[in-house]
Amino acid sequence: MSQTVQVGPVKIGGGNPIVVQTMCNTHTSDIEATVCQCLSCAKAGAEMVRITVPSLADVENLRLIRDRLRSVGCTVPLVADVHFSSEIAMALPGIADKIRINPGNFHPRHETAREKFALLIEKCRVFGTAIRIGINHGSLGAYITEKYGNTPQAMALAAMEWLEMAIEADYADKVVVSLKASNTVVMVEAYRALGRMMKERGVMVPLHLGVTEAGNGESGRIKSAVAIATLLEEGLGDTIRVSLTEAPENELPAAWYLAERYGLPHPGGIPSPLTERERYILDAACEFGPRLLRGEIEDFESEDSELHDEILQACRKKFYKPEYIACPGCGRTLYDLQGTFERVKAATAGFRNVLIAVMGCIVNGPGEMADADYGYVGEGRGLVTIYRRREPVLRHIPEAEAVERLVELIRQDAAETPLTIN
């Protein structure tokens, strides 16, 4: 059992019920919209809400958002999402209830990153602010990948280094760790490796589970469910997010389903009930997904052929259509991510054996696309960069042309190295 971490009024780990959370996709500078979305998410059952803080100016915006929420009696803990900037992270203790960071991205020089993380721990100690150490596949940094490659083991080792610093600083009781990937096999293996390492170390901090950039619709729900269910069945996981390229409120019914299926009952029951179809697909994903990911079975029988194929693809056993990576969007997204993702899916549906990423911004996109064959990444100002694997091959493409240019690139490459086209 993990130890308990207090985040505002919410307890994570320690045998408490699984905590369900989501993330705003509003711009943090739009205080009214963000407050309204936080209230809507809390009403729908979010027990914790993450908000991006992309600039120092947004630190004050987060303070105003928090004060507005508290003034109307909303006590949902707020998690500040910070990328790269230790300066922004240092400004957040006392404002955010928890700060999500990847300390390895604080500075290109690893020793400097360690120094900055040590300073952040001390600042958080003053206010009792919790920290989520968030390691994502594809954004590990040269220090770890040069030694261990871009692997699940490397993800776990990276997390353990920062966790070890928190242990030595006597602050591990305020730390949660996540190891997210869009590849369900990588994600499950990374958490298992970290679980073994923490057990050997004798310190079990709570784990936040999620499949990053899972996409939308039934595919996104199934992909999240098979991986999260596998780990929860194995006793790993204390808080979860079903990350979808949809409105954040839409994530909550599936997350509550998983929390109730594998955790302690929450007082008051499930605030976000499932539709009959959602329950049907999640029941199947949780029945067969963990067995597929553990290698106990290689296939299963189902009268619903599409659901059958979706579960097999989510578990990386069969690819009957393109595989998509799509971030859920946040305050850094500067275009219509949900609409664009639907256009990309419609335009590329005829391809097979190809992995396509649709990412909201240049901050996370190139790293978190991980093993994508092609990437569509927003630059802002109505422009897009199109990637072939990790190489930006088409820059500053107007949004109106970008989907067509992406398809042209895939077809051009297919002419040289044929893909399967339905």
C-alpha cells in the first residue's frame, strides 16, 4: 500500500478511495472561462483539476481563479501544470495545491536541474504544497536516454532519481509520481518497473495513472481503460485521469467507472454515470485488456467485431486502422484541437500500419509524440508544423492547408515505402 499524500482536502493513496481528476482546456488567462470549467468539472465529479501555467503572468491568473472558486465554496484542489520553467514552478507554492513538473526538463545541464528541484522542494515545504513528478515517454531528456534509451525502464529510473531526492530531503510524503505514455505496453511496463524499485527502496508513494494522448471517442476510452485497469488489478495506482481529446467533463464517467470497479466505494456513489454503450465497452476493455497486456491470452471472441478490434489495437496485438496520438488540449492550445483531430481521422482513415499524432502546441508536441510516424503540431497564429517522426519537415503551414499537406506527405512516403491502404 502507498503512503498518503494530502492535496488540499483530498487524500491520495494510503488505502483511500481512488481519486478522479481531469484538466482544463481553457486558456488560463481567461479567468472567467477557467472558473466556469472548474465548477463544471467539480459538479461532474472531478476531485482534482489541473490547470496549465505557461507563463509567470499566469501564476497570478491561477491565484485569481483559485480565489474565485473558493469564494463560491468550491474546494476542489488545483494542480498547476508546469513545463520546463523552474522559475514558474518556484512562484506557485502557496497558490496551487499541487505542482506537476518534470524536474529533468528544468535545465539542459542535469546537475543544474537537480539544484533547481532541491530549491523547489524547500519552497514547497514552507506551504505544504504537494508535487507530482511527471515523467512522459518521449520527453525524458538526453541524460537518461543516453544511458538507458527511451524505454519503460528509463522512465522508471528517471522518476526514481527525483523521488530519491525527495526522500533524502524528507519530503516524499508530499510526492505523487506519474509515468505516462500513449503506448499502453510502454505505460504498463514503466509503472511496473517503478513499483518494483519503490518496493525495494521501501518507500511507496502514490501513483497517478493515465494513458497520455489517448485520443477520443470509444478508441480513447478503451485505450485508457485497458492500461489503467491492468495496473489497478496489480495493486498499482491511487489517482487516475482518462485523458481524452474532448471536453474535460467527458473524461469523468469512464474514470469514475474505473475508480469504482477497482477501488473503494466513494461516499455518495458515482456522480458521472455511464451510458449503456459506455458501460458495455468499458466492461469488455476491463475483462479482456489486462489479460491481453499480461500475455495470458492473444485474442478473444466477441460478436462485436469493431469492439474486438479496438481492444486488440489498444493492447498492441492488431492494427486494423491508423493508430492516433492526440493530446486532450489545455491552455497552451491555440487552435481547434478537437475539430482538427476529427478532420485528420477522416482524411487518414484509409491508411493502416501508420501512427499519426495531433498535438496542441510546440511545447509538448515533439517530445510527447514519442514513436509517431507523423505529427501535426500547432505553432499558434494559425500555423502548423508537420513532422515525419521527430523531424519537422513542413513548417509554418496555414491551418486551412495542413490536413491536406499531411495526407500528401503520407502518400508520398507510401509511394516509396508502401503502407497498407484500405
